[in-house]
Amino acid sequence: MNTRTALDIWETALGEIQLQVSKPNYRTWFEKTVGLSYQDHLLVVSVPNTFVAEYLDHSQRSLIEKTLIGVLGSSEVRVTFQVNGLHQTANGYGKFLPAISHHPGLNPGYVFDSFVVGETNRIAYEAARDVAANPGKSFNPLFIYGGVGLGKTHLLHAIGHTVLSRNMQVTCVSAEQFTNDFVSSVRERRTEEFRAHYRNLDILLIDDISFLSGKEQTEECFFHTFNELHNSARQIVVTSNQPPSALLLTEERLRSRLEWGLVVDVKPPDLPTRLAILQAKARQKGADVSTDVLELLAEQAKQNIRELEGSLNRIVAYAKLLRASPTREMAELALTSVAREPPAVEAGTPALLLQAVAESFHLTVDDLKSPRRDREAALARRVAMYFLRRETGISITQIGEELGGRDVSAVTHAVKKLTTELETNNFLKRRLADIEKRLSSPGRPASP
Ligand code: ADP
Ligand code: MG
């Protein structure tokens, strides 16, 4: 088993999935997932909670498996989801862990070594290092806040890894998970177990505290947990998208406690930091991406490191799909398809494209969409898929739909096949040139 490979496989798949589902959908269900292991065609993916596990299992399985088939080029692949991964159930895979997880649930990639320090996150980084080196004796609590995708969770987990390596008791949960755990412990009459778990910690890491807003009972429970830990000099670290002063908490007492220690922020990274981050991520992935491509990505994604990473994943996925090394053109294509959300392609574009392809092959658009499997129609269809992929921002799923309901793996396969065919087939090259001409001057016949 190779964890590195599982991480990469899943990252690449995420790059593809990001193109196929809406942004909110991606955020909610895919964003916090990590590839854990890959063995005997079984990919284990760590997910933050049982809701995500169940949703992905029931509603996104076919998309995920099709994407993985594309990524791995093997149809045998299966996937299973594990809540906060790093554990495996006694009887193997596919079972979810109980609600109160007694393991820290840390993303293996979120360590200090992989965190790139720049002017906009230096103070947060130094504070996190300090707390990790002296938990309970440094700033307590440490409160890290800032916008989405700026490294708060990364720093939180990095603290967790450091402390864990010294055999201390760590729990890292999102406020959402804390809430769910609390609620189910009440329902299942396990509040004693719940309290005992939290009371015995050396360090409690709470992600996205603002989730507690308006949940009075959970807030109160957290308040007591906080006090118990703080009174016995145990460390608490909290992240938030807002400073304590802006949190909508029922308990004023809780807010003031959150301000007791040190409050630090992370800001959007400057250009040199963005470039450094991309270089580090590309290296981690073992992806060979030239500096000018990385510069292009760094210039585009300004606000958010997650997007920066997303664009890198996407271009690596594109390159893999096209079996080529990433170029600036590919980066531009990958980036425009992100910028278009919802796809800003004029409604007519895919239709015009199909028209041009059909005409060039002396077929009709209906032929392209039909189940016809003869060589001519199949080739024209592949060309159409290739063009839709190259020229429009629409997803693989949509391309399949445009062409009469072909599935994702068929489209992925067709695009790959055509790319290979193009290397040697002069007839095809002429067809493509012909179609391009038709597209640049629609309405006029391009070739005899
Ligand atoms: P937040 O919790 O602030 O929304 P995350 O910690 O989840 O953001 O970061 C989003 C992504 O960006 C993660 O993959 C993380 O590893 C990466 N990232 C953020 N900041 C840095 C950094 N300074 N160096 C390297 N990677 C970073
Ligand atoms: Mg976060």
C-alpha cells in the first residue's frame, strides 16, 4: 500500500470532479476528503463525517468511480469512504466509525513542513509553532482567523501532528463535528463518555468555531469544555472565519474567553508566496510543471490558496488526460473553465461546434448524437468530444449529455484516443483544421 499514491490518485480525481459538479456541491461534499490508501483496486478515501460518507456513497458513487476509471485507466477500481480516515474498522473497510471519534482526525498532508510561510501568514505560523512546542504554556487559547482557503485548518492540523508525535492526547474536530457528537451523545445518553473524552485531552483543536453560532446548548457545552481544559492548563486552538468580536455567540462569556490568549489572522498571500506555494505543491505531487505555467496560475488565483491548489490539480489532470506536460495554453484552458461558473459559454457554442464537426464529416448533428456505432460516426463523435473539451468550459458529464447521453468514461476514453490518433493520422489533422476554419468563420463552407 502506498499512501502517496492514494493521495495523488484522489487529488487528480478531485481535479476532474471539480469540473463536473457545482462549486457549492464540491465545497460541501468533496473539499475535505483525502485519499488514504490504494490497494487491490480499492481506494479508501477519508471524509470528515458520516453525512459526507453516506452522501458520497449513495449519491456520488458512480461519478466518483467513473472518474477514477478515467484517472487510473482501469475499470476494476472501487472506492470506499472512511470517516476521518486514519482508522480502520476491525472487519475491514466500508464501515463508519462511531460518532465520537477518539483519534485526532488529522490530514496527513497538513504539517508545518509543507506550510509555505510568507508575509501574510508569518505571525499565525510562528504562533502555531510556539503553541505546538509548548502546549498549554504558551498562548491559550490560540485563535486563528481569516478568509476561506488561507491555511487555518492546515496550521491547526500541523499543531496536532506535532503534539501527537509527543504522545499527547489530541482531538481535532470541526465545530460542526463537535456539535454532532454532542447532540448524539445527548440522544444516546452518552454525555458522560463525551465529557470524559474531552476532559482528558492535552490539546483540543476546534476548526471553524463560527458553526456554533446560535446553537445555544452546544455553545454552553463548549464553554464548559473550554473552562475545564483551560483551568488545567490544557491547550485549546480555535480557527474561525471571523475575529472573536464578530462571532454571533449567545454566550458573551465565551467570546471573552476566546480573546484571552492570542488572536492572529491569516491574509490572502502575496504573489511571491503564491508562487512558492504552487512550487511546493507541484513538487509534492511529483508533477513536472514549468515555472511560467506556475506563474500564470499564481497571477490568476489571488484570494485563496485552495483555488490556487485547485487550478494546479486541474491542469495536472488535464495534462494527464491529454498525455502531455502542462503548457500555458492548457493552464489558460483549465483556468477559463473555472472562471466560467456557471459556464459562461454562450448557449450556442457547443451547438455551433457540433454543427461544424458534423458538416466537416458530411454527417448531421443528429448522427453525432445517435447510437450509430459505425466507424465514421464514431470517429466524428470522438472529434466532437475532443473539440467540446478543448473549446468550451463544459464538463465531461455535459459533453456526454451533448452527445446523446454518453457516460463520463466513454468521453474520457474518446478524448484520450483521439489525442493519440492525432499524432499519426494526417486525415484527422486536416479534418481538425477544416473544423477550426469553419468555427472561425461560421456560416461559410470551409472545404469542398
Ligand atoms: P482554511 O482552513 O483557511 O479554509 P486550509 O487550511 O484548508 O484553509 O487550506 C486550503 C488549502 O491550501 C489546503 O490544501 C492547504 O494545505 C493549502 N494551504 C494553505 N495555506 C498554505 C500555505 N501557506 N502553504 C502551503 N499550503 C497551504
Ligand atoms: Mg478550514
